Amino acid sequence: MELKELTEVEVVAEGLEFPEGPVAMSDGSVIVVEMTGGRLTRIDPDGSVETVAALGGGPNGAAVGPDGAIYVCNNGGIDAGEYTGGRIQRVDPTTGAFETIYAECDGVALQAPNDLVFDDTGHFYFTDFLHNGGIFHAAPDGSSIQRVVRRCPFPNGVGLSPDGKVLYWAETHTRQVQRRHISAPGEIVATPGYTIRALVFNGAVDEFALLAGLPGNHELDSLAIDSAGAVCVGTLVDAGVSEIAEDGTWTLHTLPESLRDGAVTNICFGGEDLTTAFITCSLTGRLVRATWHRPGLALAYGI
């Protein structure tokens, strides 16, 4: 592991209720979810904060869809003591109107949807943290949903490679980043049989499946991909942003001592050249921005 401190770090907003799921918007604002506040929130460049929608439950991740709406993974308030059921919500960012587009798949209720990413077909992949470890692929209009990865423990952040041909996800408690080839939208090249180090089938080890496994107290949360294809993961406990290159090498980018937070949960890229990293620091309720050392990956929708 290489250890580096993030540069040019400043607080954009504070007083947020467990912020996650940052989305950099083209007007310079950043939209976040406030998981314990049950809200979708817009933060303007001057730091002013306004509620976009009061969603209830536990909004956990967000992304811009092909129609300009904000799609939200809502874990139903699974940790709040008033669980209302996991769901995927679509929010009009102008009016704040919202609807639930998915609450189940094949008759089985979603448990705790966590994070999502859109592909270039306009469909999206999302993780369900407690659904026996599930990753799903769904249409934005609510017309189709399928479970595409099974038996992955506590999947959290999810992302796509620059060419859209590899699906990545972070597993919180195993401290692993897994990856799979995509043969077609929503079709994952599966290798049966799971071990801690790699996937094994008929005695053959699939070394591709496991990108990295982190040691110690580096638990993994949500993620973004940068323009070099590195997986940039919010990291908990011994916290920061873990940058994991395609060869599995790992750099932990830490916040300055005055801004340290044990739950650095998520990152997104914004600014004109996508070198501004917006980072959610959830225990201290802050959104901060820092300079990343290369541009982030432009998403399929939004910036």
C-alpha cells in the first residue's frame, strides 16, 4: 500500500445527516443523499443546501438517468429502527416529485439497495447489500429487472470500466473489490464457486475475478472509476479513498488531519476537467472537495 494525503481539500457543506451518493451536476451543484435524514439534497457551489425531495427510508446512493431524473437506491431505513422496505426511486430534480419504480425482483422483495451505475443503454446496475449479496440490472422505466450476480457478500459500491465491458463492485466486510466481464448489457460472465482469494471452478482459479483484497480495517463503501480505469473506493475505519489500479496495486488517499472521518463513504468527479473529487464524510456530516491527480471517468449520463 502507498499512502498519500489528498491535496487542496476544502469543506463544501456540513451539518448533513450521513451524506452519501454524491452526484456532480452540470451547473456546478452536487446532489447527495442524506441517509439518516431520508432526503435527497442539492448543495450549490457556495455551500448553500436545499432539499430536493423528502424520500423517507434510508436513501443510500444516487445517479443521473437518461431522462435527467435522479435515481436513488433506498435501503428502507434498515439501520434506523423503522424499516419501510428496500426500493429504487425516481426523482424529478426540478419539482422533487418521486415514485418507486422497483421494490421486488421476481416476486422477492428488495432488502437494502445501496448503489447504482447506468450503462450506455440507459439501464442500470445496482447492489442490494442484504439480498443474500445481490447485484441487479434494471430498466429506468420500471419495466424489467433481473438479478445478475448472486452470492456476493455485502456488495456496496458498483461501477463500470471505461469501455463498459467490466463490472466492478466493492464488498464492505470482505474488503474486496470484485470484477466480472460483461458479455452484453445485463449479461455477466459468471464463474461458479466462491473462495476468499479468487473464484475456483473445476480446479481452475479465475484470477481476474478478484481485483484486490485489502488488509486490516479498510472496509469498503461506494466507488467511482477514474479515466485510467482505477477503482476509487470510499474506505471506512482506517479511512480515506482507496485507489485500486487495474493491476491490483493500492494507494490510500487520506484527508488532512483536521478533516479526518472514520466513514469516508463515497466519491464522484466533477468540475470542467473532472479532476475535482467530491467526497462524502458521513460521520462528520460533510461534503468536501479535493483535487484528484487525474480526471475522473465521464459517466453515461450527467457529467
